[in-house]
Amino acid sequence: MGVVLNIFDVMEMIGIISFAISGAMVGIRKQLDFFGVLILGIVTAVGGGVLRDVIIGVTPPVMFRNPSYTVVASITAAIFFGFLVALIFKPKP
């Protein structure tokens, strides 16, 4: 059994990544620490889907049934945080 990706899965992951970056950017602007940026990135990335699932009555929400959404959001926020910290605090020659 191989992994079958359709266009909806790809678009969903692109959305998760972009919203995780958006949340991480807000956290960095508010001068949050790593944990705060990570939480804000995750909540921003998966919060809309959880709200949608609760409103339409899908229980438990997909975020809790498929942890890959949370993993992708947390990895994206962590990489983005590390990238910006490396840009801001790069050593001067």
C-alpha cells in the first residue's frame, strides 16, 4: 500500500504551511519566545479546521484523528523561527 496523494491533500498541506508561517510571523513580531511562536503557529494553522469540524459536527476534529497536520505546522513554525533568528543574529565578520 503506497501513499496516494490527491490535489486536495497537497492544497491542504500548502494551507497548513502558509498559516503556520503566518502565525509564527505574528509571534515573532510580538517578541514571543520559541514556545510561544510554536504554539501560535500551530493554533493558526489548524484552528480554522477545528472550528469548521466543530460547527459541522465532525467529532473528533480531523486534527486529532490525523496528527500530521500538527506535526507539519510545528515543524514549519520551528524552521521559520530558526531561519529568522539566524538572519537577525548572524555573526558579524
